[in-house]
Amino acid sequence: MNVDGWLADTRTSYDTVAVSYANLVRDLLADAPYERDALASFAELVAANGGGPVADVGCGTGRITAHLHTLGVDAFGIDLSPGMIAVARRDHPELSFEVGSMTDLDLADGSVAGLVAWYSLIHVPDARIDAVFAHFQRVVRPGGPLLLGFHVGDGTTLKTEGYGGHPMNVHVHRRQPAEVAAWVRQYGFTVDSESTVTSAESRLGGVVVGRRQP
């Protein structure tokens, strides 16, 4: 894959599919009880640590941001794709969404009470993972929770079509929970839990929950 061009490819692909994507994934959580439980537990961790703003990084069209909001979380969304952000703002006008990249996260140090990356690390190549987790470590305040959702497996596949048959050009990286948990620990978080689930979200998904060390 073109490591240097992956951000542009990802942005263009999701700009192309944004409207169809929103329609297809809007209600996935209704058939994903384990994921709902993970999000509810995350919300409780945020509250227990004093609350505050929470970043949904790689928010897409805002469905997870909006769900967190219903759980009492002061969530806002960041996504690489202007097209996805436009749909998120359309569908959830009461919430805040901004265009941005997890590889260059434009948030102040220690400015968020928690961070979610829900199936958004799947397009980040291994060569750029360090930059992403360094930003996660920098922006989450001590004690703040980190919630990661991802596809479980080994290796990478190229996705050339999706979400209504539109053309795409994105690589999907599958990882093992232990690998993701090791990154979490490496970058200043303890790991509360790591698990796998099968649901409407993913044929085999992983969920890792961590908390920022002091």
C-alpha cells in the first residue's frame, strides 16, 4: 500500500460514500448489545473521573457521538472526511463536529476527559500507529478512559467498493486484541479489559478499554 497516500485515499473514499454510509450504519447499535454495554461502561468511567468533554476520533457520521450524548457524555466528533462531517452535522445539529486527523490531533494537552476510536483505527497502517497513540496519550487527562473498537484478525485487505456500491480505495487492517492492548500500555494507559465480540458491528470485533495513567 501507499503509506504516504493513505490519508488522502481514506478521505476521498469516505467523502464518496458518506450519505450511503450514514443510511447503512445508522441503526447498527440496535443489534449490538455488547457494544452498547461497552459504550455504557465507558460513559460511567468518564463520569466517575469527573466528567468533561470526550473526543470521538474518527467519528464518521456521528452515530457513536450521538449515542454517547444520550448516555450523558459531553461528546464531540472529529473525522478526516469533510463529507462525513457534513452528514454528521446534518443528522446531529445539536453536537459539535470538526474535520481533523488522528495522526495530527488538534487538541490541547490533557483537554479531554476520555477518547473513543470506534472502528477508526482500522485504516491506520502500522507505520503511523505510533503517531496516533502518542496523540491519544497527550490529549487524555490522567484517569481518563480510552475505548477502542476494531476488526480482529491478521493482515490487511484492500476495500475497493462499499456502502451502496460506491468506489473506495482503503486498506482495512485487522489486529489481535493483545496487539492493540500492547500499544495502549506502551502509550501511558492501563488496560482494564480486552474482549472479542460478534455482532452487527463486526463479524469478529475487538474492544479494548484503558485508562490514562497519572
